[in-house]
Amino acid sequence: MEVIYAKNTPRIVPASPEAPIIQTRKVLLKCRSVVVCTATSTVTLTSPECEHLILEEKFAIGQTFRQMKQVPAFSLKEVEIVDTPSGEEELRRTYTLCSPGIECEILEVFPSRDMFTYGEDWLAKQRLSASMRWSPETDASS
């Protein structure tokens, strides 16, 4: 996981239902250096424990639920397929995860539906494509 950004509302008092702390974040989920998902989240923290795990310990969302030994309520809000200029079909899903002390709304964007059909072959093709975009030989000629 690579964090692109994580922005928080001011932390004036410990997180509570009356004074939630909200974090917006964007992360890249990678497998073998290939981005397999971009996740943009709004995380609402309403307990000091969740605040500590997310903001101080820098836990990922799933790690936070595991650390708290909670299984969040999952609600799928939307799924869509978007044609990209490169001809890929991007898969997007928006969902919420909720449990005491933390609520998350997450948009996941998967770069290609093919990754779910072709798995390892898709991943290998992406890695090969990335390695061909830059090499010392092509860089030296510019």
C-alpha cells in the first residue's frame, strides 16, 4: 500500500460521536509493484481508540478493524464500469464499512476488469509493459 495523501480535520479534543475526526485519504494498492486498485476514502472516527490507530499508528482501514477485533457492517452503494481512453474497462465500486468508533466510505477503482479474468497473466503483462516504458537504453537516447 502506498499513501498518496491523508488529510485530517483538526484534532482539538479526542474523537467522539459529538466531535468526530474525519480523514480523507487516497492510497494505491499494489501487487508486485503493479497498481491493482486506487482507493479513496472518507474515514469518520468517533472513538479515541480508532483515532489512535488511524492517525498515530498509521494503520490501514482493514488493519484497524482487525486490531479492534471487529467485523464491520458492509454496504455496497454502487458498482460501475467505465471505458478508459486506453480501451480498458475500469471497474469502480463504492461501499461503506461501519463499526463502533469508525465509519468509512470507500471508492475503489480497479484499472481493468481483465485483472479478475486473467489474474496472474494480467499482472505479468502489466509488469512487462511497465518495464518496457523505461529502461536505461531508452533513457540514454533522449
